[in-house]
Amino acid sequence: METIRTRAKDLLPSVLLTLLSIIQALAIELLWTRLHENSYLWEAGWVSVLGWTQAAVMLLGIFQVWLFYTSLVMRFRWVPSVRDSALPFVIGILEFTLIDLMGPAYLALWLCTLAVIFAVSVWESQTIFRRARRDPENREFFETLSPARLRDFASSIGEISGLVLFGVLLYVTGSPPWLSFAGLLFATGALAHQIYENSRYWERSMSGSPV
């Protein structure tokens, strides 16, 4: 049984990254197709500004998902479960949904869907961290890092709540351009913060210095 666990831990990074590479490549191709189909992107005005900002946020989101997985599988080892293979498909479906919903008319639902991706990613990262903490091979990282408490999720909860709040406000108010742009700027900031946090933990793992 121990041999099977070791083999599974050895194969997990290549399996996950191969699967994720395919899904992310399809997402980028679908995004590129959507950009070519939407003529409003080439017209002057708020609609064009919102469209390009939304596309930029989408690209940041695809990059964040890739960074999220690569940082996990390259930093930690854990015994995989079926959900480890299923979750990339779930995130991929959510990404495809985001791309399909691109456009000012669906921005409220788009922001709420982005919030769901945030929530799924945070939940899954903590699930993996708990399993990785139990594996002796990850002791060097976790021996100076106490288990996460509720207050450690304050920023993630705030970002998820903010995205949902903007989505609800846009739905209720009819999506005025200034509020739509504010929502997209908030989404950009939230994704930039997540990328920064991933980079910070990556540096800690590589250098062994405190977070």
C-alpha cells in the first residue's frame, strides 16, 4: 500500500499540470474567439473600456489558476484523492462560463461566477494544506507555520463578499458604467492580491524564510 501511495504522490504533479495545461489552453482559445466575435470592443465609449477591462481580468484569472496549481504541486507532496483530478474540470467549467458571460449585459452574473471560483480555490487550497501538513515530507514548511484560523481568511472572505456585492448592486441598479468599471477594478485588485500571496508563499517555500 505504501508503494501505491508513493507512486501516486510522484505522478500527481505531472498528471495535474498536464490536465490543467489542456484546460487553460482551451480557455485562452475560447477567450480569443470571444474577443474576435465582439464588435463592441472596437467601438469608442464605455462599452469598449468595460469589455477590454473584463478581458484583462479574465486573463489574470487564467494566470492565477495556473499559478495556484503549479505552486501547490511544486511545493508540497500529498496522497491524492479523486477530487484532485476532478477539481481542474470544475474550475475549467467555471472559467468557460466566465468567458461565455463576457459582456456588459451579463457583468453582474459574471462577477458572482468569479466569486464562486475564488471560493472554490480557497476551499481547495486549505483542504490540500491540511493533507500536506500530515505528510512528513512537508515538515520543513509547516513546522514554523501554525494551522490557519478564521482571521487568516479575512482578505479572501472580503474579496469574495466584495465580488458578490458588486454583482448584486449591478443587477439592482441596471449596471451603470461607472459602477461596472468599479466592480472590474475591484476584481483586478482581488486577483492581483491573490497572485501576490501565491508569490509570497512560493518565495517562503524556496528560501525557508518566514512569511
